[in-house]
Amino acid sequence: MINQGQLALPRFQRHGAWKADQIEGVLENIVRVPSLPIGALLTLEVGDEELFHSRPIVGAPALNGRPQMHLLDGQQRMTSIWRSLNDSYEDMSIFVELGEDDKAPEIEIKKRWDRNAVRYPVWLESPEQVFAAKLVPVHILCPGSAGEQRMNDWCVKAGVETATVMRIAKLRARVASYPMPFLSLPVETEQETALDVFIRMNTSASPLKDFDIVVAQLEGAVGNSLHTMIEELRQAVPATKDFGRMEDLALAVAALLLGKPPLKKTYLEKDFGEGLASVWPAVCEGIGRGIGFLRDEAIFVEKLLPTEVAVYLVSALWARVPQHGHDVEGRARTLIRKALWRASFTDRYLKTAATRAYSDYMKLAAMIANREAPDAPELFDELANPLPSPEELARAGWPGRRDRLSRAILSVSLHKGGYDFADGAKANADNVGRREYHHLFPVGVLGVERDSLYASRALNCALITWRTNRKIAAKTPRDYLAARAADALLGEADVRSRLESHMVPYDALIAGDYDAFIAARAARVHDAMTRLCRGETLSQSHGTLGAVA
């Protein structure tokens, strides 16, 4: 069926290959007596129209027309068997060792390499030398008339006696008669059901990603390689590496630009690949401008990102903003800032995030296009999505635990620069990823365990360099700040400024009252949060927060 193009792979299947020991194992199970199972295959019957774009198994002839079946599970087994029986591996040759016991012949794989147009080891090209080593190439065991002719030709060249030819013929018969069980999904199976069944059965491999499906759709629809497009985007916007999987981001942004929710159901639509190609320039522009905007807002890397929705929602919105739009661009920036921080500080996207992001995006995009747009997104509804109180901010946990509110607090705290306590370096995209979470009131000073919820609060955290973190150790705030002031060029004023750049109230910190400090910092962060969630910027020209019109 593979040879005749009747059995093919859906093109979302990845091209991963088994290692040599896995190939040896499956072939030995086939040629031994009695044979051992290698597991059932999963196929999907193809009707008048293929549910998925297809491709041939690696090394097999090109498809000519529509196949009868798609191989959903068992790609690695069938690819290994096919390529072994057709000798199509460039870096290895596979043999059966003819020992004394015909019941359990062993498979032996030899590495191959080319040099100066010669394939090494050279002796493996000689049937006589191979047979002298008691080896027989697996490809002469291939069933069918072509395989039989291959066996006869090789045996003549190797000088194989009749008795051994009969032994080889028996091995060929074992391969030809090996029972290959398979489960077949009927023609009526829906696309999403077929994929769900595949994912559930394919427990030995990493789960199928939405991206893998769209790769096949795009290549089938417009002939473009999504892998190549993603790599070009990665080169154009290197900062994307700091915000999770670029592939998932690109699909989500494309879905929103196409007016669809970023869900698997959307990606399964057969025309999604073609739609992605049509909006790809806007996807690239939006991601580039979106990530630049996030960094302007002091969200430099993924560990500062309160919610993944923020990246694709902001990027899709920036794709709708005219370049050099002057007042239009300024108004859009305010609107997107408001959306970003409300997404970060409210519970809007805790459930059904993709659907809600789609709903909000459609209304936000309309507001960017027309300032008189009548409907605001639910994200802006103060009653449905209220901002946290200072008391709620005070209870937020440690940012390293991937809590949304905790990360939002940490990101806001860097808005005034986040200068390191000791070296005075400003937090930026290049250095913040190497900074460490620091307890402003060390757990030792508080007399609690390191994982104590009392000490491990977002408002007791600052991002500083590891060197500064080691210098501070378990000193009280007054002691370590006095040491920093002694070393700083401008003394205490310099250190005060650095602390204030993290929205840390200096006087409350050195006073040594932990609960009073948490309350004071909560009030400061709450004020900043409120301004940002109105779309305002925060003044960095002085020690207190201010709004810029």
C-alpha cells in the first residue's frame, strides 16, 4: 500500500525518526520465531475528500492521487520497516546476522558515511565480504517480486550456497507473513475526532500541537513552509524568544486578525492555513510592535508576564494601528495600555481566556479604528472585572510561583526603572532575565521558614542582580541599606532613589516594621495600577507617581 500510494501520512505528522536501537528492536520482533508484536497501527479511511493534506512516508514514491488510508499512529514503525526493507537510510546499513539459531536472528546496524564520493566502510559494498561476516542485508528480505530478484542477485554475487539461500528465503517468508494488526477509523469520522483519538493513543510521543496541523494546512493550501516563515519572524523579532513559544503566539494573533477565537477548533478549519498566509505580514508587524510595547511597559520577559493573553491580544491590536498615525497612534497606545494592565490585574482571563480575548479584541479593534465606536469591551467593565484592593495586593504570593497578580505587581514595580540596589543598573530586556527574586525583608530577619506565605509575598519582592542578592544575605533592611549608602557615590540619596525605582517606600523599609511596610508599598502599587489601568503613563521624573495627559 505504501509503494502504490494507498497508505500515506497526514502532513501534520512530524518528521522525527527512530534511533538505531529502536529500529533493531522492531525488526528483530518481526524475523524471530515465534514473532513478537510491535503494536497496532491506527488508520483513517479516506473518502471522496481527504480530511488532512497528506504526504508519503519518508523514502516512499510520491503520491499520485488520493490515498485510501491515512496512517494516524504508527508512523515511526512503518517508516523504519519501509526504509529498512528498501535500504533508503543514508547514514546506516541494516543487516541480519546469520547465526546458528534460525529462531532468534539478530539485527546489526552499521554506520555509514560518505567521503570524496565513496561510501564507507567500503567493505559493506561487497556482498562477498558481507556474507563472509555472516551478515545478510535486510533489504533483500523485502516481500514481492522485486525483493525476490534483489535476493537472487545478491546471493549470486556473494557466492551463497543453496542451503543458505533457503534459510534467507525463510526469513523473507517471515517478513511477508508477519501479522500487522491495525485499527481503522471509518470514512464518517470527523476531523477533530480523528485527531483526538490520535492524541489519546499516541502516548509514547509528545502531544500533537496545533502548530503541526497548521503546518500541513499552509503547505497544502499555498505551498509555503510555516517553519520557514516562523524562522524568518524569529530573525526579524529576536525578542520573541523571551515570551514563550513563537509558534503558538503567531497562530493566536493570526486567528484574531481573521476574526476568529484562538482555539484548536479554529486551527482545524481547512482554510485556516490559507487565511494565515493572507494575514502573515500583519502578524509579523503586530508581534514586532506588540513586544516592543510590552517592553516599554516594563514587561521584559516571560517571567514578568502576568497572562499569556497579554502577548497575543496586544500584538493583534498593534497590527491594527496605522504606522506613523500620530494622534491615532497615540490614542491607540493609551487604549492598548489600558487593556494590557486590566488584563493583568483583573480575573477577566482566568477562564475561557481565548473566547473572552476574542470578544474583547473585536471591540478594541473597532475602538482603534473609530474613536466613536459605541461598545467598550467587557474587559473595561469595572463591575464585572474589578481591580484588586490594596489589601488584595498585600496578600498576593511570590512571583516565582507563576501567579498572575504577583507577576503583575512585580512588572508594575519596575515601571520607574528598577535600578539595582548596588550597581545602579536600570532593569532592561538584556539584564532582567538574569536577575533574582529578592526578599526585601529576609526570611531570617522575619524568623520564618523560606517558603512561608507570610514572607513570600509579591510586595516583599524585588528583582536584583545575584551579586547584590548575595551581599544582602540575611541582613536587616536598615543594615544592608546602610552598607549600600556607604558605597554609593551620592550616599543615602542615591540608595533611596534606587529603592524608589522599585516602588519601595524607603522610609517604611528602614523603619523595620514589616506589616507597615507591606501596607505602604501596597498603597503605592495600587496607585500605579489604577493609573495604568486608565491608560495613563507613570512619571519617572521624581519620587512620586504622576499621570501624563
